[in-house]
Amino acid sequence: MPNQASEHSPDSARQPAALLADVRRIAYDAAARILTVYDTDFAVEHKDDRSPLTEADMAAHQSIVQGLKALTPDIPILSEESTAIAYSTRRDWRQYWLVDPLDGTREFVKRNGEFTVNIALIDNHLCTLGVVLVPVTGVCYYAARDYGAFKVSPGQEARAIHTRPAQPDNLAIAGSRSHGSEQFQSFLQQLGEAEVVTVGSSLKSCLIAEGEVDLYPRFGPTSEWDTAASQCVVEQAGGLVTDMQLQPLRYNTKDSLLNPSFLVIGDPTYDWTPYLGHLNAD
């Protein structure tokens, strides 16, 4: 990974594509910290919501925060592992970094490799840059506003990725490896015949971005850092990330950092509404 200059003026920091190389480098640095822990007999703690927390989460958090502060000292950072930042402070942010240092800690604990590093730049409530890195494989998905979406694997050239047109008789639906729900099963019943692809973390959205899957419906709570980076990748690849009323997810608009139930849609022209009417969005 080229180590490009990491000094940017506030004006250049407002151009998301100009930051991509440095943000990818920061993500790879965090991935290296994660893998150092992954190869040990690590301990697992639990947060108040019973979600798992490991040394790797905190090591990645510290690495990313240090890197982003050096890159853009004028832009605030909100990470899953940050000390809580009140909305009275956040609501004045026009632009900020939104980070999930280790998305898919349950997959990390299971050692199945399906976890990611997620770094997003939010501007006026919208995702303008997203980097999603898979530490175990080194695969990186990245995108920026008006730049496109790309996937790069170790030893290969980056390639542009795009969502695919939905074919009603050949639909593939992404499902969570660790967060199944009755609503998801009900949705599948409404849909009829469809392939279900289960995978952990933000990789579900990335599969849609690269045209492997058509839809990812998520029912139940997630946080804004869970979706931001991959939303940018999906949108720049031609897809959408919306609530159940098909309105795009927006960020930092309220006190709570929880997302509503949402859809990651590959083909914006396909009408999913007939399958949504019976569901309780929340």
C-alpha cells in the first residue's frame, strides 16, 4: 500500500476521493492490529447490551483514531468504541468520521474470518467515503462520492464493482450469520423461491455492491457505524440503502445512534414494495 502524504488542508479534506489512499492505509494498519490478537487465545468481555468486546476491537479503534487525527485533525471522529458523545455536540458537526473498528466481533470470536474494518466520512448526514476491509483475506472495498466503487485483493489490481439487475426468478438474498429474526423468515416466505446467502458483518452489503446478491433486508437494531462505510460502497456501485419506507439512511440526525430496519438494494428499479407491506418496520 503506497504511503502517500497524510497532510491535508481543510479544503482538500472536503474532497472524499483525495482521502481514499490514506484511509485505506489506516484500515490496513488497524487490520494488522486485529490479526495480532486474532492469532492469540484472546479474552472476550461483554458490553451492557451483551455484545462481545475483545482486545482487538480496542486496538483497532486506537489505531484508526490515531491515523485519522493525523490525517484530518479538523474533522471529529465517532467510533463504536469512543466515549459517548452527546447529540448536543454532534448535531453541530457538518463533517465527521464514523468508524466501526471491528464489525462482526461475534464472527471474530468464532474465528470464521467474516469480520471487517469500517471507516466512513459523513458530510451533511450523507456517506461520502467508505472503506470496508476484511483483515483475514486482505480484500478491501472502497468508494467515494462521484468516484465509484472498487474492490481490491492482495496481489491484484483494483477493479470497479457494480450492482446487478434483479431477475425475479433468480433472486439472491443476503442474511446475517449471527442475527436471524422472525421478520427475516417472514420476508422470505413472502418472496417465495430465492437463494439465501448468509455471511457476517458488512460483507453482506459488499456482496450486493459487487453484484453477487440482490437484497439484504435487516430487521432489528443496528448502529450507524454498522452501515455507513458499506452504504457508500453500495451507493457508488449503483445500489441503495434505505429504511422500510425506501428513504435513504441518513446519519447524525437524532439523539439515538440506532438505525431503523433497513434494506440494502442492488437494483433501484426493482419494486420490493409488494413484499414489505405486511412487515412492521420497527
